[in-house]
Amino acid sequence: MQGKRRTKTGRVVSDKMDKTIVVSVERLRRHPIYKRVVRLSSKFKAHDAENSARVGDTVRIEESKPLSRDKRWTVVEIVARGSHEELVDGTESA
């Protein structure tokens, strides 16, 4: 019996590579000293076979065998489409 593969949900921050996207996954954690909830983020490179994910999309990725030096995840589905202006620019245009 094989174990269940881990999945994560995050936002696409880069789609410049061919068949590869960079996904930022955020999590909340309590600070050990100050006891305040802190937002932490990690970036994962994921295999996108159809090149369908765009910057700003929310995607679900699944653990897989190593596909390259630092690519160990594959895209399972695109959960929601998003606009990339807020990520690229950082400010709203008037």
C-alpha cells in the first residue's frame, strides 16, 4: 500500500519557464516568543504540462518524483483564476 501524496494550495507568482510555474504557499504560525500569529510563505516549483496556469491563479499542487534539480511538484488543478496586476505591480492602477 502506497502513502497518500501531499497536496498544497498556493498562488502562482511566476510562469516565465516552459512547463514550470513557481507557486507561493502561505501558512500561519504562532511566534514562539511573542505569541503572535505570523504569516510565512514558501515557494515551490511545479510541473505544468499544458502551460495553462498564469500569474495570479490559485492552484493545487501535488508531490511527485523529482522532475529536475528543484522541481518536485505537479499541478493537479487550477482552483481559481486571478489577476496578475496586483502581484506584478503591487499597487492598484487609477
